[in-house]
Amino acid sequence: MISVLVHHKVADYQRWKATFDSSLDFRHKAGEQSCRIFFDPDKENDLTLLFEWEDVNLARRFMNSSELRERMKEAGVLDQPTIEFLHEMYTVRRSAAD
């Protein structure tokens, strides 16, 4: 499992989210396992996405695809995204007993 961290700004969150949601099958077929969306509390259109992908090669192929670039343009992504591919090394989980 690989994590992919993507950061970009969008013109309009609702427009972006509609395109993102309509691309669920596109992402899933390419190997996406899950996605979490974060935004800067002071700037709703400044987004960070955290994906889990089947493997790094599938993730890289998807993130570099021309179809993704077209969908991002359609969604109103304003800048070149920052994309990081991450392997988890260590996890600490806290419980109420800690």
C-alpha cells in the first residue's frame, strides 16, 4: 500500500468536488483504495488530498496521466499540483487509556 499526498488550489470548491466525485470509478479502476480531503481553514479552495493506492507504479501512472490533467483542468485546478508518494514506516495509535 502506498500513500499519495496531493496539494493544489481550485477556483471553486463545489465545482471541483462535483468533478472529483464523478471521477470515482476512474480513480478506483486505476488502483485508488481511499481518499481523504483536507482544506486550509482560512482558505477553503486550498486543498490537500491523501490517497491510499494499491502500489506506487499504479499511483505514479495515474498521477502522470493526461486524462487526470484534463479532469483537473475541467474541475478548475489553478496550479500545478504538488504530489508526493509515501511509504509508511511507523504508526503510533493512541487510545483513551493512554
